[in-house]
Amino acid sequence: MVQQLMRARGVEAQPENLLIGYGSGQILGLLPQVFVEPGDMVIVEGPTFMGAVSRFAAAGARLISIPVDGEGMVVDCLEEVLRELARQGIRPRFIYTIPTFHNPRGCTLSWPRRQKLVQLAAEYGVVVVEDEAYYDLRFVGDPLPSLAALDEEGWVLHVGTFSKIVVPGVRVGWACGHPEIIRRLEMFRSEGSLGPFLGRVVARYCGEGRLESHIQLLIRRYREKCHLMLEAIAQCFPPEVKVEAPGGGFFIWCELPPPLSADALLQATRALGVTFLPGTHCFADGQGDHALRLAFSYQPEERILSGIQIVGEQLYKLMGQR
């Protein structure tokens, strides 16, 4: 089943290239055990998914954040960092990136940046951890090749999960990469391999051809909810708020005009029963009070509309306009 998914992502994976685990979270949690000693350098994005990055920091990694814009990681900045680290004799342990429907920004790494990122990985000898939890949930535009599909030298470790394309409770994920990396991940997996019952359930579900139709159902629902939230934002938010419309995934990223604070906004909306993820929870270096992440995947339509209305009202109040 995983080999078929990887083939659809442009990678002809063999069994020795694959590790199946209890969700992608387990695999991402293994990375610092395999790669990181206290003081080692790890490159992440800013903003990023701190659920994974906090584990790298807890293992003693020193984190360097590379900015993310509407086309994904700013790879030119990454190149400058890698060049300077090489001048100092430092090789980062790995680069962690979410190239497709980024969490939290919702953006997708452009084709030229994908090519350059893979080239830089080979040039500087640095593993790229490609977290592709949302890869299949595209509802706008054409798919781009995964970094693993562009990798010819084994520097990309591709991480995927069934939890976003089946149901959240199905904690089955996988890693696809160079056999040596896969062997090392396997050595540190103290929980053991995936339970046979859950593995068979997922295998049968996919083998009966249900997965693709279910993904198409999810895409339709997420497209509708995303469009609904974007329309509500256009009606309810001050025009000074910058909004990024994603091409897939779960999230919409908003940037506030100065001097508005996302944390202050959250305090106001939380008192009214509405929460969101402030940008301060998405940066490894403490930035982000200018931004917030809105999620449309879980809430029903009526709560999306009422929630956006409340956030908009509180934004206008903080701006002193209402």
C-alpha cells in the first residue's frame, strides 16, 4: 500500500527504503534520537510545525529558522546559511521542511525551489526531512513532484501518514529514504513495529480501492470549507489583514497589520468561545505575534461562519474602529 502511494508521488520505493510506524509523529520523534547530539545544528522553517520541532530542541539541537513566504521555504536564505555554516566547518544534522500545503502557512514550495533545495542537500551533504502529511489533499492547481522524487542521491527522507487521508484515529505513518537511514530509524524504534491488526485494516481498506474515493471526498469537503472560510474572512476581517489562500491542506494563514498582536486577539476571542493558533506557537525563535493560523478542516460550516465573525469583530475593536 505504501509502495503504491510512493509510486504516485514519483518514487519507486523498495521494502528496504520503507519504515512503517505509529503515525508520522512517531517517525519524526525518532529523528533526534538518530541524528542529534546536544549542540548539533538542525535547520527548520519559520513558521513551522512546532509539534515536531520541539522534539528536536528537547534533544539539545540548536535550531536555525529559514523564513517561509508564499512559495514555501526561501531557499536562497537557506543557501546563505549553509554556505556560512560550511565556512565554520559545521554541517547541520538535517533540514526539516513541510513543502506541500505547509503547516501553518498553507503554502506550497514552488518547482524551482524544490529543485534547488534538493541540489543544496546534495552539495552540502545534508539530509532533508520532507514532511508530506497533506500532500494528497490538493483542491487547487496541479501536483508538484515530491522532493523524494527529485532526489537522485538519497539525501531526502520522505515522511507520510494515513491519519490525514483515512481518519485521524488511524495512527499509521511511514518513512521512505536511503536504506541506511531506514535501518537506523528501525534500531531506535523501541515501541516495535506496527500492530498487525491496524496494519491489516489499512491494507485491506486500500486494497479494496476505497482510499482514492475517500481522498476525493475529503478534497471536496475541504475545498468547500476553505472557500467558505475565505469568503467569511473577506466579509468580516479588516482589509489590512493579509490572507493567504491555500491550494490544499487544512490551514489559512493571516498576517495582522502593526501594532496588532495575535496573542492579544486570542485572549479576546477565547473569552467568546473561539480559538485559533497564534503565530507565536509556530516559530522556534519566538517570532509570530503578527500572525495567526486558522483551521477549516474540523469545524462544521456554521461554526466556521460564527467563529470568523467573532474574530473579525475583535480585530476591529483592537484597531479602535468599532
